[in-house]
Amino acid sequence: MVSRVVADAEAAAVEAARIVEMVAGAAIADRGRFNFAVSGGKTPWRMLELLADGNLDWTRTSLFQVDERVAPTGSPERNLTHLVLTLPLVCQAAIRPMPVGADDLATAASGYEYSLPDRFDLIHLGLGPDGHTASLVPDDPILEVADRQVAVTTGEYQGTRRMSLTYKAIDRSRQILFLVTGEGKEDALSRLMAHDGSIPAGRIVNPNITVITDIDLPGADHPS
């Protein structure tokens, strides 16, 4: 696991966008396409704005969702709503939305799994103060799903059920990019860096993880 500490949230977004463009360029050169999954929440919005204005080849990019709230189309609760608002129309064709409007969510999750690439080139993840990542939330049976790459939480988390990539999908990805900014995450970040399996994020075993954060960490790299 590689960690890089930057000055603030803006610098974190800039560094994250740089890494995404670098991974995308290599993936497109090697395999002709960049398969990227992005998490919900506010943290990635600025990164996505920078990518929309940058050098990412959106015509050769598939943008999947890491997780989504089960809420109506257009709801401010939906991560997709903010993706559409953040990305200009020319980029939106790359989006592969999670089908959380389906009546049968388990079947919908299986269908979304069928649409996934064999391996993602890059998965972006966030980190909550409680140690959750994606919608792999504490104490939910979704944490124990080992035979599927997409699943739905059994209970509600912060008011809604969630559809999420599971550890099986995350651990298969060629690279993982954690973008961790904001207050109240110091303990969770320390546990993540220590591979502490008592939090959901600490159970990820993918060896190719980069953490970009504005939270100072002993021994972390500080890019100039």
C-alpha cells in the first residue's frame, strides 16, 4: 500500500485525477479500453470535474458505479444523479449505472455483475469515519458475500439500502485508488493503513492500493 499526503482536498483531487489519467492511458494502450469504477459521496466530485476537463479518452472509457443508494431516479440520494450533474454530456455515455430501480434487486445485482469487465483497471474508493468503503458497511451480511461481485445490503445504512461491488470485485481490480479527505477519518485511515480487519476497508486484500489523503500520516510520501 502506497500513501501520499497532500495539502488539502483540492490537491488530493488533482493528484487523484493525475493517477486516473495515467492508469487510463496505460490500459487503453495495452487493452484498448479503460474500465473504471467510481464510488459515491461528495469526495470524488472534484476529481471527476478535473477528468472531464483533462486528457482522459472518454470514448474508450467505461465508468461503472462502485455503489448506489436504492432511491428513485433523479433523487439527490442517488450517486448517479451527481455523476450526471458533474460530468458534461460528452462524458455521460461512458456511465454504466447500477439498476437500483428494479423490483427484484438481487436479480438486478446479478445482471450488473454480468456487465462487468473480467477485471477493472482501477477502482476508486472512499472511506467513512466508521471504516466503511463502497457500501461495504459495518455489521451487514454483505461483508460476507464471497461468491458474487455485486450484492445488495440486507439492512438500511443511513436511511437506504445499497447496491455495491463486493470484495471479490475489488480484490480482482488491477489497481485501487483510495481518496480520503475531510475531518473525522483519522482513526479509520490509520486502521486502513494497518490492514485492520475490524473495519470493512481493512479487509481488502488487493496488493495494489494507493491512498491519496489530506490527513497527515507518519511515513507517508508527500508529493512536491
